[in-house]
Amino acid sequence: MMNLNSTLKIGVARTKEGSNLTKSITIYIDNLPYQVDEEDNLLSNVLSQKLNLPYFCWHPSMGSVGACRQCAVTQYMDENDSRGRVIMSCMTPVVDGMRIGLSDDSSSEFREQVVSAMMTNHPHDCPVCAEGGECHLQDMTVMTGHSARSYQGTKRTFTNQYLGELVGHEMNRCITCYRCVRFYKDYAGGEDFGVYGSKNQVYFGRQSDGALESEFSGNLVEVCPTGVFTNKVFSSHYTRKWDLQSSPSICAHCSIGCNTSIGERYGSVRRVTNRFNADINGYFLCDRGRYGLGFVNGNQRVTQAKGISQASSEQLKSLDVQKALAHFRGKKFIGIGSARASLETNAYLKVIVGDAAFSCGFTEEYMALSSLHLAHVKQFENASIKEVEQSDFVLIVGEDITQTSPRLSLAVRQALRNKSFEKAKAIGIPKWQDDAVRTCGGKELTPLYSLNSVETKLDKVSKKVFRQTPQRIMHLIQALSQMLDLKLLEKPEQSGELFAQLSEEEQLLLAVLCKDLIAAKAPLIVSGWSLSMPELIASITKLMQKTSALLNNTSANEATTSSAVRLKCTVLPPEVNTIGLISLLDSSTLSIEGVISALENDDCDGLIVVENALEGLSLQQKEKLKQAAKLLIVLDHSHHIFAEQADILLPVATVSESSGCYVNYQGEIQQFHQSCLPKLPIMESWRWLTYFDGLINKASSKPFTNRIQALTNLRVSLSDSFQQFDLSALEQGTGVIARETKRASGRTAKTANLSVHEPKSTEVKEGKFKFSMEGKPGTADAEIPFVWAPGWNSNQAVTQFQQQVGGELEEKISRLFIDLSSLNDIPMKNNVSNNSPKPIKSADEAAPRPSEKISTTVLTKTPWYRGEWQSNLNPEFTLLHTENTCTVSPKVALAKVWSHGQLLKFTFSHLTCFARIVIDNHRENKNYLIDENIICLDCTEYTKHVEHDSIELALASPDEEKQFVLANESRFAVAKINKEEVLRRLQERDQYIPIRLHAGGLNDA
């Protein structure tokens, strides 16, 4: 029998409590028994027991391919076997009674030799490598005991590529683990990145230099176990991991609500990394979430108040603000909230101005969308990311999720593999055997149907694509609902007038779609607000009712998500806190049209706009709003048209400088925590609002100024006012949690260039996250600021804090959902004046008949990097947009006598823009069912889809083309200058010892 006495660590058998083991069996590791999951591989089970075993190519989300040979262990036949054989644990299933050795001589020596071979050509540039101090290769080298370099020859070298403004490339550090290409191509569906070469000359990159096209390219930085791919933005203003103060936060750039960790140093945000949440984002984050927060350091930030007389030119004091606002005592103001402001800020604003003077900044159209969205989620819960990945049928209607909600599109891509998993399981191939599953599944995918007005990245993996005008898409959905309602799937021709009016191709599409839908056990329907069509949301709700009733043999009125068949739907709102904002709306809430009417009729004295650029309004609406407001007070963090023209402008903190809550698309309330303190007079919006509380709208307001000294006080007060949410439940967790890793101890002072003495740590009056390395590790709490464990300095350390690798965190905080069912229905129109817009038509009334003449329709296609106002402020994102383009069908090009590459001039009622013509030959393909004139516009200007009668189209003149080229060059030049200026300013500020002020109010010192 093998001699374990010299190698065994003294310990006891570990049986995990609370772990979700599908089927538990017992294996013996170094002669100790462990309970493990029979359906997972040996490596994952070993790591789940918190044992150290090195690996490179394996990843919990991507499975095993056995490329690196690093995770070797020794397997023994029985307790009498003293020799055993070396196996790769990532490629080995577990069986009951299995015996393996981790610390025996044979496997230990094998692992050390593997690392030694990998380090043969590695440049050993740790002091200058961006991964230094959080490098998985460093961790694994130490873990294997490799310490001496044996190769004395010339090292292999590569030429690095330009991969865009976001991701850097240092190919010489590569150890050929294949993680990057497996994620980029196989997992995320990217097509412009691959592996090239042979033998030991293997190259990972593009065929030629150029920006990576995938909206998930930034994950290469975290997926790569070495420093081959680096965060280019972080590298330009670099600091080591142990010098970062980190805090748990929420991505503020779409409604998914991905969990992030924000790292700052010297008061400036340095980087954003993914924060594991098994229910939402898992291990991956889209590039908008990773890089979009760069605007907080930008030149467009509002850093000084405007319109307030200051006693001192250097400081704005509380007394100055009180004197300025005293003129408005008893005045009536309308308050406009925002879907990017925190839940607390919006609720507080509504309390201050009163119910009848509160607006969410929505037009009548968006108010109707809100009403129908709320009615929908009351009956059908939105599917989580995990539930999306488990779907066996997906129907996407009117939403390009690859651009609006990229993380959801990544989940849909994983759902497409479920067909392969089922096929592999039938012949005994486990799910984690990635290469074998892909070989077995071939090109067979879960059925995905895309009904969209624009081309999407998911079209290539869709079973059927229907690309048409929004009205035609809605008509098809209504015909589908009627078919399901009448249960005439076998004889669709009897489904009535709607079906009869469809073309032959459309009828065939519905027949195939219905067949796959009825056969599904976990179907999913996805839609959203992108087309700005309330009627489409109503049609989706009706389709859900009919489908659920048919699949579960119930009536449509009884159909809910509690039915037997797991029918799920996801309707995506546009912004991070749209659902939180909707929860505050009621029958008295004003639309933008209602606000303009009240201002024009002198029903109020002024307007307060909080964190809302109102970018969705037309220029005419913006002008009306500005002209009608006698007094305009704006609270925002960045300059925009309303901030520039405000009578009083107050600088507010961004998501990185404040704490609060966002409500994601599922209705889950999630906390974000302050990463760095704002430099006064910048304060959180709710702190500024305390100066208005009890001052304005005095008759209708119930001030609680005396009680609001901290965010905790505000939450308690708001919980009493708004019964649908209990924010006091968020105050979980005890003790002090460090924002900085303990590895900071023992090093020199951070400001050693100025003084060997460290400045005093920032003190905050509330919150469990302290600006210090003192306190319990953040990983002891579910809201982890950073991941670190002894021997695990890279982001792979998260496996040490999961119940089971890839599963929940060991100390997971309970999910808190807003009670949407308790809310009253929001009226679909506000009767604020005789000039109110026409009421929204019902879904049936709004649907055009195929016989009606539909003119050319212009649709807006917005890339992921310009899909959200805050992230669009980043110069790096500006540089990603080469030039404006408009995609047209050959039919339109022929009719208009246009050629590919010509410049087209668009004259809207409110703006003029130019775009380069791109002819899409796929639009002639009958699979796309295009029989209408559609132009898809991708430009830097904001445009909604409009019809032909409100737009003029003409080819640009030679002078206009010259101006277009010059304007494009100027846009690039300005973006580069802004990028360099921001970096220069931040680096200059680093040279001074930061003096941090206490948060909580203006500086009266």
C-alpha cells in the first residue's frame, strides 16, 4: 500500500453542508473520505473540497479539454495499490470508492515537470507584467514547487497585435492553455479571433490587426491565466492589485444588474472586474459593464456647483446652499427622476415634490410601455440568467439582445447547446466533456427563432430569422396567438383572418415555430422596449397566456408561470433601475407631455431634474421643456444640454462614489457600495435633496429632514412610505469588511515618493466596508469586494468560497425582490391637458394589415458601446465607432439608384445626419422574409424608427461628403485628446498625498 504518512496533511473528512450535490458518492483523497458530486469531474470535486490542485485549461463554465496536463493526480486501484497511475483529473469522472493521491511523489513530480515545460519560453517579466500579484500562473508555479529555470536557450518570441482600445496583447507570455479561444469562439460566439500555427509556435489572435468585435472581448483578461491579454485602460493608469481599494457594486449600464467589483486608488476608479453571482452574471461580464464606468474620471464631469453664490471661492459651504434655496421656500416644483438614479434617490424625490408633481422622465409612449410591462410581470416572472441557459426553445421578438443586454445574449448562446447535451447524455458523455459534447452534437442546436427588424449576431445560430418592420412582426405574433388559442396547429389554415393574410413564407414559419414550441419542455420568449411599441408588449403578454394555456391544458386566464410546463418570458426594460422607477409610478405621475403642459399653464414655479439627460426626447420636446421651465435645477454628474442651461447645477456622485440600490429586470433589489469618496462639493443625489426637503411643495410634502442623516435613516423612512419594498432588509452582515487585501502589509508606503508615512485611512460614518486592509476578508461575505485566498491570488480564488465549484457562494445573501404585485396599474395616458397625445391603440387596432401600403421605414441600430448614455461618454467607446452606416436591401438600392459606399443624407424633423450606404444582399434571401423597404441606420446621433413621411432621403453632395469625412476625423481626434487629457490629469493627481474628507455633507471647515 502507498505510504501516506509522510504526505498526508492532518485533517478530517469534509462533508459539505448546504451544497447542492445532484448525487453524492464517496471518494478517498490521500486516504481521507469526501462526499462529491457524481455528475462532475474529479478536478472540480477536488477544488470543491477546498484542496489545492493546479490547473490551467479547465474552467467551471467551459468544461474540460485536457490541453494543459497540469491537473495530474495518481489513481489507485484499491487501498492495497502502492504504485497507482497518473491521470488527468479534469478528464476523469468520479466513481464511488475511487482512491486518488494529490501529494504523492509521482503526480507531484509530473505536475512540476509540466510547469517547467510551460515556463521554457515564458519571459519571466513579472515586475512589469500587468498580471503580477494576481497571476494564476504564479500561483500554480508556487503550488507545484517549481522554482528553478532549467532552459538556457533563446526564448521563442512573437509579434503582438493591436486588438483595439480595450484589450492589450503580449503573446510571449502564452502557455497555450486554449482558454482564450475556447471562450471567445466556442462560448461567446466570436468570429474574429482564433488559434494559428503548429507545434510550439502556436499563436492566439486575429488574422490581422484590428479591434476585437465581440462585446465580451474584455473577459479574455480574466479568462487568461497569464498576462497575454490585459485590460488596456487599466494598464494605462496602472496599480497593483494589493494597492486597490475595492467595493462590491452593480453594473449601471443595462437592466440585467450584473455584479461587479470596482477598484480605486487615490480617488480615481482604475478598473471594474466581474463579481461572481451564480444567479445573474456568473463568471462573465460584457464589455459595457467592464469598461463603461470610465466616464467617472472623464472631463465631462460636473465638479462645481453653478448658480449659487459662494462665500469662499475655494469651498462651497452648507450655508451657501441654504441661502440660495431659501428663495424657493413654499414654491411648487416638479421633480423628474431617472432610471439611472438609485431607488432611494427617486423615492426621496417623490416624497419631496409630492405625488402629483413627480415625473419619471417618460413620454406618454414610455408611460404606456411601463403600464403594460408592469401588467406583464405581475402575471409572468422574468426568467433569470440561469433559467435562460436551461431553455430548450427560444423566441426573440423585436429586441437585439446582443446590443441592448449582452449578458442575456450570452446566456441564450449557452441555451443553444442544450440539444447537444441531451444527445451526448444519451450515449453516456457527461456535460463537462466539452470537446466530446461538441463532436457529438455537431451543428445541432436548440431551436432559436429571431423576429427582428434589424440584423443581429444571433441570426447565424438561429433556426429561422424573420426580419421585418415592427408592425409586421407584431402582426405575426398576433396570428401565432390566434393559432394557439384555437388549437389549430395541425390545420393552421383554419386559424382565421389573421393567418390567411400572411404570406406563404410567413405561414410556413409559424407552422415550424409552433411545432418546436409545443415540443419544448422549457420554452423561453424574449422581448423588450427597443421598438418603443406598447402594443408589442401587450401582444407578448397575450401570446404567453395562450401558449401557457395550451401547454398546460388550462384557460388563458389561469395561465401563469406556476404551470407545469416551465414556460418563461423575459421582457427587458432599457436601463439599470427602470423597474425600480416603475414601482414608484401611480395614477398621478406625470409624463413629459404632462410636465410641459403644467409648466406652460403656470401650475408650478420650477423644475428639478435629477440624474436624467432626457436623451430619449426629440429636440422639439427638449426645447419646449427648457422654454417652459421658469427655473431649472439640475442634479447630475456629467454635462448635458439641460445641465448647461440650468439656473442651478449641483454636482452629484456617480455609482462608484455613492451607495444605494438598483432594481434589475427581475425586480431584484441589489446594493451597490461606495468605492471612493467624492471630492466635495460632489455629493450623492439624495444628500442634495435633503436641502430641498421641507422647503419646497411644503403643503403636500411630509418632510423627514431631521431623521435623514445617513443612508440607513433614509431607507427606514422610505420603507414606511412605500410598502412595496422593505429596504431595511438590506442591512445584513456584521463586522468590518476590508476593501484591501492583506498583502498590502509589509510593503512600502503608497506615497513613498512624497513621504514614508501613510496618510490616515478614510473614515466613513456608516457601512460595513472600510477603507482599510483591516477587518475580516471580504470573501467571508456574499458581497465580496475582491477575491483572495492563501495561495490563490488570481480571480480563480472564487472557487475557494463556493459551496461547490460553479455554484452558490458559501455565505450567500438572500435575494430581495420588490413586491410588484402590490402596485396599482399605471394608467396608459395622462389627461393633463386638452393637447394630450392620442391614446395608445390596443394591440389589435395598431396592427396593420398586409394589404395596407407601408412606406420605407428607418430603424435605428445601436451598437453595444453606444447603447447607454453614461458609457457613451467614454472616449474609448467613441474610437470604436468607425463611421455612420445605413444598411439597405438591394430592392431599396435599386429603386433609389443607390450604390454601395455612397453617402446618404437623412433629414429628420429635428436633425440632419449622414451615413455610408451598405447593401445587405441577405435581405433578398427568402429566409429573412423581407418584402418591405427597410433602412437600418447606425449613427452617432440619436434617432428613433420613423416612417417615410417624416424623413427626407437624398445622396450627399461632394461638399457634404468632404464635411462628413472631416467631421469623422475630428471626432476621432477629439476622443484621443480627451483620453490623453484624462490620463495626464489623473497621473498628475497621483503625485500628491490624497486628503480625504468625511462623507456626509458639504465642507464647512
